[in-house]
Amino acid sequence: MSKQNSIFRIRGLFKLTQRNFRASLDREFLVIQLVLPLFFIFVAGFGYTLIIPKISGVTYETFLATGAVAMTVMSSSMLSGTMIWFDRNFRMFEQILMGPFTRLQYILSVVFTVILSGLASAIVVFLVSLTVSSGVALNLISVLELFGSLVLGSLFFGGFGIFISLRVRSSEALAATMNLMFFAFTFLSSVFYPSYSKYLILRAIFQINPLTYVADLVRRSLLPGVPSLQSFNPLVEVIALLVEGIVMIYLASWSIRKIEL
């Protein structure tokens, strides 16, 4: 009996994850996810090359292209996490729980959707970024390191998107908050430039921003011969991202459990 219940729970989790992808992903969503980072890579990357030829020994196109991979996993995970807002406001959350599904299955399905969505978008941008990147080392270890850093990033930013979705009421507030946080995370990180700003406050913000850790780890996995691209020790960044991701997923799960039907 317990074996049948386990199979039923896994099957329900799989069905919910499928449903999340169908509900949250469409052509417009995919276009937005891919066009923005590609715009930065091919327009900003080539445009700023004359001003910034190299950063820490790598071309600016390579620096920006690897940072765009981290930015993509952030934006995709955050937007996927907002599906809970639409489920709540269109009464889908209640309908799901009235069926043969539990809150735990729903929470896990959203987490899986966030991770898979973030990975898929980031991998596409990564493959395109290879066309303008130089010095990238690809082997089994670097691919595993890249995969791990993207998963850790998607956990934090997906949980953040879920948490924010449960804190706001209107669609206008949700859109404004997500846009603000997107630009705050992006431009106060090492995606576009190194984190060693001469201003102490900015440098401190850069170095506590989870996107800086993701960008650093992505660059470390793809450019292992350039250790100066790291803001911190990689082990410190991995632990920090893991802790932040667990905390954010816990807060998101706690908020979902508090929803009254």
C-alpha cells in the first residue's frame, strides 16, 4: 500500500510539473528570455569592446557572454516562480488542491519547474555565447561545475520569485517589483563588470548579491585559467549560494503553506 502511495505521489508530482510548464511557458515567454541576454552579448559586448578591450586577461565579449548565462538563469527562474501569483488570482491553486494533489506536491512541482526552466534557458544562451567567447575550456568537470552553479542560482532566484509573488496583490505591483529586482540584481553584480568598485558601499552590495556568486562560478567553470575573475573563494560562494537557496525555498514553501483556501 505504501509503495502504491509513493508511486501515486511521484506521478502526481510529474503531472503537476507538466502542467506548470504548459501554464507558464509560451512563445512570448521564450522569446523574452532569449532575446534580452543575446542583445547584451552581441550588441553591448561588441559595442563596449573598443572602450573595454579586456578584463582580467579575457576579452570583454567573453566576460559579458559568461555573465549573460548567469543573468539568464536568474531572469528565467524568477519569472517561472511568479506562476504562483497567477494560480492564486485565477483560483487555480484551490482547484489543484481540490484534486488528488497535496501542497507538498505543488511546492515541489514549482521548484522543479523553476530549476528546469532556468537550466533550459541558460543552456541555450550558453551555447550561443560560445560563438563569441574565447579561452573556454569544456570538459566533464567544467560542465558539472556549470550545471551545479546554475542549479544553485535557480533555487535562490526561483524561491525569490515565489516569495515575492505571495507578497503582492496586483499584477502591476508584481511586474514593477520584478522589473526593479531584475535590474537591481543585474547591475549590482559582476555580470557586466568586475565587483571591485572603488566605492565601499557598492563593493559590499556587489559581494553579497547572489548573482555575483552565480556569475563568478559560471566564469570559473568555463574559464578555469583566469582565477582573478573570482570575487571570493569558490567554496565560499558555493556554500553561500546553497544556504541562501535553501533559506529562500523554505520561505517560499512556508508562504505557500500559509495560503488559506
